[in-house]
Amino acid sequence: MTTSAAPTPRQSLTVHSADGTRLHAEIHGPPQAPPVVLAHGWTCSTRLWHPLIDRIGDRLRLICYDQRGHGKSQTPRGGPAYTTTALADDLIAVLDTALAPDERAVVAGHSMGAMTLMAAADRPRFTTRTAAALLASTGPSDLPRTSRVIPLAHRTPRLAALAHRALLTAPLPLGPRNRLTRAALHYATMADGADPATVEMCTRMVHAVAPAPRARWGRVLAGLDLDRGLTALTAPAVLLAGTDDRLTPRAHAHRMAGLLPDCRDVVEIPHAGHMTPLETPQALARALTDLADTHLAPRTHHEEPA
């Protein structure tokens, strides 16, 4: 279930990425609490984390930001601004801006947000800032072929891959929010039994992303290959996967576990689709709390950033 009132951030930040793109970031929770940085997925925004903030925002310092082209962040015009390098640059900029000097955080990503962690994993500034990582509902490569959004995709894998690629890259408006579009998004992104209020929240969030950045990021996802990034992610890592995820089926998580240098667990969430932060925020809350308790400690007053 989701709540109707959006949580109020304790602080809002404007973060400047390496190419000058302006990113919107928010900080929720006590200033002395262990920090958790949250990177959302394709066609999402900081709204994705509202159910999680409602659950653990009183005990962890949750730092979330809008990916470029999403939410309140700037939408660059040129195609070169939409790359996995840009994803990594943006995450590094958020870490540098929102954390105190030499402070480490649990860094978590959902879908394209987890791919952001993979893209940044070989950067020393990411390694020194990351105490542990959570990667939810994601995959590192071969997404069009492995997706199961098209019915009976396993029977016609070549045609299904072409159809999935077209769904990712089409620069078309999604149309009005109505029962048909809600049903389509429900089928593609959530388990069959998802709560109607959660489906509505997801629909509003996805429809808020303009067609151009949605398609540009879709092209990046269609050609994604971040297997090497996983091998560079040396922080202790936990993987979460919904058993009913059609976009990034759980087989990705088990293959990723073999590529990560320090995979601590693969958590399968029964009867959950792709939008695990909305469908099962309690599972993410539990995993993030465990990671923070294990790998981080509260800051002292003298460590508070200026």
C-alpha cells in the first residue's frame, strides 16, 4: 500500500554533474543517521522512494535524486548526454555533494538506478564512498532478449527481442492516463495482485517523464552491457528480485551473483513484479536497514557537513 501524502524532505539540493547538468536531490531523515543513497530507475523519480521513506526515514538518512531527464532534474537535449558514463557521473556528483568529506554510505539502486551503480563501480570515488550496495530488480545486459513483457516471449525469442527493443526506444507519448494505460503498465511493471493505489502511483510517475528522454534512456538500456561493471563492484552487495518481474526476470539476479566479487545474498521477493520499491517497500526497508546496521555507524556531531 502507498500513502497519499508525499514525505517532506529535510533538505533539497541542486547538484551539478560533470557536464553541467543540474540534478534535483533530496535528503530525508535525521542528520546524524547512517546515510543511504538511492538511485531510481527508468521512467521513475524520487516518488519511487516515498513508501520506503515512510518506513525508515526516521532512522536512516535517505538521499535520493532524480536521474537526468526525470522528475525535477534537467533534461539535456543532446543524445551524447544519455550514456552509462553520464549515469555514473551523476551518481558521483550526488555522493560528493550530499555526503560529508570522507563519509561512506550504503548505495542502492532500482532497475536503471542499479545499472548506475554498475557503471560507476570502477571509479575510485565510488569505491571509497560505498560501504555496501543494494541492487534491486535489475540486469546488466541483454535486456531485450531476456524480458518477458511480450506474452509467450520464450517461444519466439527473436521476435520478442525486437518487440521489447521497440518498446524501450519508441519516442511516442504514452497517451492519457486511463484504465487501458494503467492496465498496460500494471502488466508490464507489477505483479498481478498489485494494490490499485500502487498501480495509480506508478502510472502517474511514468507518465510524468517526457517521451524524448524516455526514448533516449531506452536506447541505452536496449544496448546495455555492464557485466564488467559488476566485477568491479567490490563492496558487499545484496540483490533483490521479484519472482514475477517481467522486465528484468530473476534469472538476472542469480547470474549477477556469480559476477559480483562480494555478493552477500540474493533475496527473491514472492509475488512481486519489477516495481519492488512500490510493491514491497518492506523488503527493501529490511535489506537497507540490515546493510546500514552492519556496515555503517551514526556520525558524531563533529562529522556534520558544513
